[in-house]
Amino acid sequence: MAPKFQIKIFQLSRFIKNFTIISVVTISFLLVFFSKTDYYLVYGIKNISSAVVVPVTRFISAPVNAFSNFVDEYNEFRSLKFENKILQEEIIRLKKWQTLAIQNSRENKVLKKLLNATDNNLILIKTASLVNRNDTIYSKLINLNAGYEDKIKKNMSVINERGLVGKVIDTTAKNSRVILLTDPNLSISVKSISDGIFSLLTGNGDGKYLVSSFVKENKMPRLGDIVVTSGTAQIFPVDLLVGKVAKVEKNRFFVLPFVDFENIDYLQIVTSK
């Protein structure tokens, strides 16, 4: 019996050994299989997330992002609008300063010319500025901000940097009324520089030209001649610039004044020495 018992034990031992080997191999296979399965499972979930979750998230977040962008653009627009308003106000201020600077520069230029306009044969009574004007078809008058308190008297001559403007016809304490050369009711005695031809000029009514009303010995000046006050009528001082001969006809001629009567600022009231 001993040999049979030994055989059975050997067979049992061999079975256990084989079973153990098979079990180890099976368990190893299962471990490897489940490991691979877990990898593919995770990879599949990741793909599903990329294919489904991400688009859904983007779709849900799109309105939020759009609203956020709108808010940012609106705030930027408000900021630009506010800055634009500030710039517009600054431009308005700069234009005001520019206008004031131009006006001051213009006034200084006029005043400098006025200082050099007074002849040695003239006495400067007062430098005054225009208050208002009364231009009609039949009269050309202006008012100045100086009167008899400033020693201004009737019939005193009024000039600016360009030449003769007119004469004083009335005064109050602080104002004077001046009749302009272009007034049809004012006559001035003049002479031409080149030939010394004497004549009388009056306003033509158009506010632009002076026309001759009398020419001594019917001698006409030449086109382009400069005419000045003759001083013979003892109303205006001699040799004040009047204008230039612009047109000559058979019995009369027209003079374009040097003074721009549409742009009168500062004037000088003068008299002869």
C-alpha cells in the first residue's frame, strides 16, 4: 500500500503545482486586462467630454461672454464719449483764446500804426474807438467813445493808420459823432500828388467811392494818381491821405479811399499845429 499512497500524493502535489501556475497566469492576465480596460475607459470618458461637454459649456458660456464683452465695450464707449466731451470743451476754450489773441494782435497792430500815422504838422487830441455806426443811403455816420471832456471839438479831423476817415460834427461829454468821407453831404478839398490838380470830392452814395464835384480848370488827374487833402478850405489839415484815382470820365473822376470803412476800430482825432 505504501507505493500506491506515494503515487497519490505525487499526483496531488503535481495537481496543486499546476493549479497554482494556472491561477497565477490567470490572475496576471486578468490584472493586465483590467489595467488596459481602465485606460480605455478613461480615454473614452475623455473623448466624450471633449465631444459633448466642451461644446455644451461653450454654448452655455457664450451669452455670458457676449454680455461681458458688451459691458466692456459700453464702458469703453462711455469713456471715449467723456474724453471727447472734454476735448470739445478744450477746443472751444482754445478757440476763444485764439479769437482773443487775434483781436489783441489786431488791436496792437492798429495802435502801432496809429502811433506812426500822426504827422509832425498834426496835434493828436485823442485816440478813440468805434462805439456804433449809423449807415443809411443818405448818411454815413459813426460814434466814438470820446467827447468834449477829452477836448474834442466840432470840425476836428478824424484819421486812422490808412488816412482820412472824416470829421467831428457833434460832441457830448463822452461821445463824438463823426461824418465819414463816403457821406454824400461831406465835401473835401483835395489835390493830386503827381500834378497838383485841385478838386472837390463828395461821397458817391454807394459807400465805396468818392466822386469829384468840381475840378479846377477842368484838368483831370491820371488814373492811379494819389490824392491828399489840399488844406485850402481850412477844414482838414494839409496832405492827409485820401485815396487813389480809380476811374476817370469826361467831366468827373472817382477815387477809391485808402480807409476801409467797413473795418474801423481805433481812430485818432487830430488838429493842425
